[in-house]
Amino acid sequence: MTIRWGLIGASTIAREWVIDAIRAAGGEITGVMSTSAERGRAYAAEHGIPQSTTDIDELLSGADAVYISTTNELHRDQAIAAVRAGKHVLCEKPLATSLADAHAMADAAREAGVVFATNHHLRGAGTHNAIREAIAAGLIGKPLAARVFHAGLLPAHLQGWRLDKPEAGAGAVLDLTVHDTDALRFVLGDNPAEVTAFAQHAGMGKAGVEDGVMGVIRFENGLIAQFHDAFTTKYAETGLEVHGTEGSLVGRNVMTQRPVGTVTLRTAEGERPLQVSDRNLYVNAIEAFHRAIAEGTRPLCTLEDGIWSLATGLAVLDAARTGRTHKVEPGIRA
């Protein structure tokens, strides 16, 4: 069965990554919804999409699944409308701007019995899967500590609301730290317990919006993970490291949408590169989503996974604001 997709949001991420991934995975895009009729028509023409609309019900009528990539404060109502119409949902992170909204989405999805996934793309990365498999195989012994560096320069064409619209979830934490959280949960197989953090306002973010953050997450098994996220560091590289009792895994240039980067295993025997897939991250995610619809399997990143990353991001914001350690309390067990 060919899955028919509707796009909720004429977004940059869909333009750059998701439209091609849906088509490469065998899906069909039947329509796009935008709040601007003019933008929607131009977007549809640019990408060969047969329908553009400003009405969500019209979009849903011709779709089996939707990809939601509007600004974060709009996700809840759009997702609930979709699942109540019986549509499967792939929603951009963060799921919402509050846990109450995210849980409302989860309740509606469970009641409707549809597939609902969060678009944390790094689960589709060959590098992250190599790290996850190496940890599971015991190649570094017991994991003790991790480090994520996910700071870079936010491109001009992406700045907009990410820097000046707090009500939409602007700032580095809900844009980047949520990805760190999900990546760590994915490779470690463990959940965050509490966080401490400092936010930075280096002149790019407006209206008190943080454009950088650094902090520590303590996981339930005792592992501690350092993270640094920012929109302001033009020459930084990204990375993910996990250090254990018997070795270390060092990923370089891996916190990215592109299928690039390297992973090195370091042990008493020396160091060696791990083999990693260079397959498109988003194609991997869409194919897993299609299988979840057709076969009842698990998507790469569930709605519950998205709640965990949102809860951790909100705890980081609370910790940075208050100067105190904050517990991560998603209200679920995933």
C-alpha cells in the first residue's frame, strides 16, 4: 500500500529533507497546508504537490498520514485534529511547548489507535546506531559518562521564530537539547533523572531567549552526561562521546541531519573506527514509520520518546532559570 501524506506546514525542513525522504520511501505527497494561501500555492508548485490549502480538514481528507512541521505551539491542535480523523502522525520535535499539551496529544492518539511518531532524526543515523550497538555488545564495559557537543551557527534562513518567539518554544534548549536527550536515551537505553544547567544570552536570541546552554544530565543508572548547545558558535564541530569502564566511543560530526561523521572505539587494545551506514537518516525514519503502519512495528521514535525529550528540555529550562537541579518528570514510563 502506498501511504498518502499530507504536509501540515510549508516548512524549510520538509523542503530540505522530508519531502524527498517520503518519496524515496515509497510514499506519495497529496497536499500541503499553510496559513498563507500564496505561500502554500508556491510551495506546492515548487515540489510537485497536487494540492495546497489553508484548511486542515481539506488536507486530511486526502491523506493517510501527516507530517507536522509548523511552529511548536501549533502542534497540539493540529495533531489532535489529525488523529481524530484517523490519520497517522509524524510530528516534529518538540512535540509541544508543555507536557500537558503533549499528553493531550498522546491521549488522543491512543484513543484513535493510530501510529504517532516524533521526528528525532538522529535515531536514523548510522553513527548513532553504531554507538548504540557497541554499548549493547559490551565493547566499553559499563557506561559511566557521556558528552554531547551540539553547538553551531544557526543559519540566517532558520533564525526567525527560533530567536524571537518564546511562545513558540524559541531558544537553543527546545531546538537542540531535546535532540541531545533523545540521542542519549537511544544509545544508552536509559532515562534521564535530573538536570542542572546554565543558559547563555550571547546576543543572537531576542526577548530573553537563550541562544546557548550548557549543563549535565544524570541518568537513572548513575551515568552523567554533559551537553553544550548553541546557535552562536560558527567554527565548532559536533560530537557524541560515551565513556565506560573498558573503553570509550568517540563520535565526531555526528549531531547533524546529514549521513556523515565517524565513530572510533578506544580500548586497551588501541583504537579502531567502527563501520557506519551512510544512508539518509530521514529515509530510515520514514521507512520505519511506513512499517509501523503496515505491520504494527515500532517507529524509530515514538510519541512517548518525544515526551521524554520534551520533559528533559523543560527541566533544563527550569534549572537554568532557578539555578537549582530539577528532576525530569515526563509522567510516563517509556
